[in-house]
Amino acid sequence: MAEIHDHQRAAEWFKHVCRDVHGRLDGLDEGALASYIPELARVDPDHFAIAAMTVAGRSANEGDCDQTFTIQSISKLLMYGLALETHGRDEVLKRAGVAPTGDPFNSIKLDEAHRRAPNPMVNSGAIAIASMVEGDDLAARREVVLALFERYLGRRPEVDEAVLASETVAGNRNRAIGYLLLNEGIITDRVEETLDLYFMQCSILVTAVDLAVIGAAIANHGVHPMTGQQVVAPQVSRDMLTVALTCGMYDYAGEWAYTVGIPAKSGVGGGIVGMIPDVGGIAVYSPRLDAHGNSVRGIRVFEELSEEFDLHVFDADRPWRRNT
Ligand code: DON
């Protein structure tokens, strides 16, 4: 009884702080919408959502939590998990390492010494990982990806066709990366099809609540917080969390690990998902981005929540780990 009471008090405190942080940061309009994909510049820049879900399925939602947006690079994390599950670590490591780069997400630079992409969170690594999705043709491979997302979301994901078309038109830099991977033998065939698959995974629509659920499942060693289903194997979720902590925020990953200390992944759609092992997932949606391509308000929310609730993975006193 006392424990239930504690959970309720903790949940109420967390909700209160989320409301307070949302209210204080609502007026922050620094940053700019991603415009290198024209369709991304058409979203409402003021949208702002904070969503959280614990590994036990308790949730807190504040702001525009029903608003959909494209998942963009956050898809790279789920795709990495899929590649690990279907091909195993050794095969995946042949194509993408685990070293943070300090370079922008769309850098055309490979890990020359190992003839592979530096990590699966930059575009080169993500395209290499997408090439590992099996299937006879694009439709079959799309189905594998959509089924993966369905396991996490608990519903059939939708693709934003306008963003997909826009990504495809604006995707020549990614094509350059794809062909470089082909040239190096990291991708062996069907490079255009793999690029189409990569553009599609980026164009999947989610809400902040969806991202919080995804985060909670990964933080819960792959067990979905609502269905109890094992959506990804525990050892794979460990690798996903590790790479999220070291590479998830691109060239900001070091600062992020230092200040926030929560494994996380961002996307240029404006989403950030953070995963607190054994505790839950936190997601922010706010589409104005900084120079690294990370949501400005998203970073601020995570900084404040990490500080307030001792969520840094190396904090000495992390009561939530035992009390979710
Ligand atoms: O490859 C691209 O350009 C995008 N579709 C995805 C990039 C992304 O989200 C990078 N994020 N911060």
C-alpha cells in the first residue's frame, strides 16, 4: 500500500515538473526547422510535446502529444536492433562500427581502416544497416520494416508520403553515401532500393507518446511496457542503448552524455527519445533544431528533467531505478 502511494506521489511530481518545464520553455523559439528536406519546413514550428512512459506502463503527457511528425533518424535505432537480431553482431560490425564521429550526421566519411561506416546512427551507417533488410523486392523489404515498427507502436505505422517524396527528391547526398558504400563493398547490391527503404523508414509518422513507448520498451530490456511482448532481445537492447549513449545525438553526443547522461536518439523531424534503463522512456517533440540537427527545446527539457530527477545513468542516487 505504501509503495503504491509512493508511485502515485512520484508520478504526480513528475507530471507537475513536466507541466512546469513545458510552460517555461513554450516561449523558447530559438533554432530553425529543417529545410534541406523542403517538406519538413512546412510543419508548425510551435508544436511542443513532452511524453513519458515508465517500464510499468505509467504515463505522463504534456502539450501536443497527439501531433504526428516524421521519425527521421530515430528510426536508425530501431533498424540497428533489427539488423542485430537478424544478422548478429559480427555481420553488423562488418558494416558499421560503434565509434562516435564528432562529424555531422550526413558526413560522407567512412571508417577507412575497417572499411565500414563509423557507426549506425550517422547516415552512412544507417544506409549500410538498411541494406541488411532482407526481401525479394522493395515491397517485401518495406513490409519487414513496417512490421518492426508495428511491434513497437502496437499499430500499423503510417508513412508521410509527402515527406517521403521530398526526401527522395532532396536525397542526392544520401545517394552519394550509398554509392560510396557500394564502391567499398559495404553494400553489395540494390543500392537504389536500399536508399528508397532508408527514405521510407525516415518518413514514418509517430507521436511523442509513440516515442515514449518505444523508449520504455528499449529501457525495459526489450519488453514492451504495455503488451509485455519481447519486441527486441535483451542483449540487442543493450547494444542499442550503448550506441544511443555514445552516438545518438551526433556531434553533440559527448556534451549530451556529460550533461544529460541518458541514452537518446534525435531526428530532424524534431523528436528526441531518451531511454532510462529500468525506468522508462521520455520523448520530446519540438521541431526547431540547432546546428547539430537536434531539437532546441528537446535538449532543454532533457537537461532539466535529468537534473531534477537524477536521471543521469551515472548519478549516485537514482531512486527511480527501484521505484517506477
Ligand atoms: O538522411 C536524412 O537526411 C534524413 N532523412 C534523416 C536525418 C536525420 O534525422 C538526422 N537527424 N538529426
